[in-house]
Amino acid sequence: MRYVYGIAFRGDEFIMVFNPRRDGWEMPGGKIEEGESDLEAMKREFREEVGREFIPFAFRTDADGVTVFAGELGGPALPAEMEWQGFRELPRKLSFPLCEYLPLIAWAREAMGRGKADSPLND
């Protein structure tokens, strides 16, 4: 099973969703469905969970096959499956261990610093 996650920025804040099943904050994302590209899955998951568009600028895939995207919050607000919020720092109540978030957020901030001068990723 392959997964995607997105770190979307709104100004200096990164977007997280509250997952009631795990009782914590996490990055929007989920399973890649059959026939979907990683990018298509990321855009779908983000739209479902946040109710907004995800504008990707960079991505990386780890050794376990999980693809993480860095991008921006886009589009008008639509109904969403989860509560979402922008953060400048990680909240206390996380779905996964803190050590899993820190390097990804650092990478996404760096990628967005470089990526802003380039065009967003396209389908």
C-alpha cells in the first residue's frame, strides 16, 4: 500500500488536519487509489480532508515509498471531512511522534523557498 502526504503553506503557517480516529493533528494525505498518480492522490486527499485545493511545488519519496509534497493552500473553501488549521509551530496533540514531523517540515520550508521561483508541479 502506498501513501501520500502534503505540507501546504498559507503564508508562514503550515496546514494540519485533526484526525478524530487518531485523536491528533497530522498532515493531510492518505492512500493512493488504483490508477492514481501520487500527485492525483495528493490533490484528491487534500481536497477531501481540507476542502481546498493543493498547489504542489516539490515532492520527495522515502525508502518506504511514501511521497511527501510541499505546496500552498489554494482555491475557495468547500466542505471538508476534517477540521483544519494553520500552525507556525507543531501543536502538542499529534497523531504520530514528533520526530516524524520535524524533518519533513524543515524539508518543506526549504523546498518552498527554492520552489517559489519555479512553476508549480503540473499533472
